[in-house]
Amino acid sequence: DSAKPTKQYSPHVLECAANVKLIIEADLRVHYSIARLARKVGLNSRTLQDCFKHLYGKAIFEWRQDLRLEYGKKLLRESGMGIQEIAEACGYVEHTNFTVAFRRKFGVAPGGWRKEK
């Protein structure tokens, strides 16, 4: 991709993409589709996705997943909440999905990570 020129985004589009980040951060339990996020900020889906990746270096869903898992790690470290409660607070309905994603990212299950800390 190095041969591709860097696309320039207007200040409005950059602000819209930054607002999507704030929308996601406001409540990790809410699952927004790209189309819904794009409608919320008044961009088309492709422009939103491209600009978000330009700003944050990751696709929206990858960035959101990382945010959710980092928040889960924080709750494991700082709270006495159970794994299911933590999973739900991070936007996972099933704790098993949280556990699989956590293990994939950090190389250890949430319960094991908590014991190590």
C-alpha cells in the first residue's frame, strides 16, 4: 500500500470519525453497525471506515474489540466482578465469547490473567 497516496480528509470528515470513537467509548455494551454509526455522524460507510482507519490505524470493529478487551483487563485487575459480569460490561453477551477473544489477544484466559496479577 506504500505506492498509494495518502488520502486527504476534510476537517468535517475527520471530526465525524473522531465522534464515532466517542460514541463507541460512551457505552461498550452497545453494538453499532458501521451503517448506523455512519448515519449518526452523517457520513457514508466507506468514508467513515477509511477515515477512522486513517486516524486510529485500525478498522472500527478491530479498534472497538481492542478497547473492550483492554477494559475487561482493567476490570479483572481492579474489580471483584465475576467473568460473566465483566464480559457483559465489555459488550459480550456470552462470557465464552469474551474468554475466546481475551485469550486470542493476550494469550491467557481472563481467570488466569487475573490470578497472575
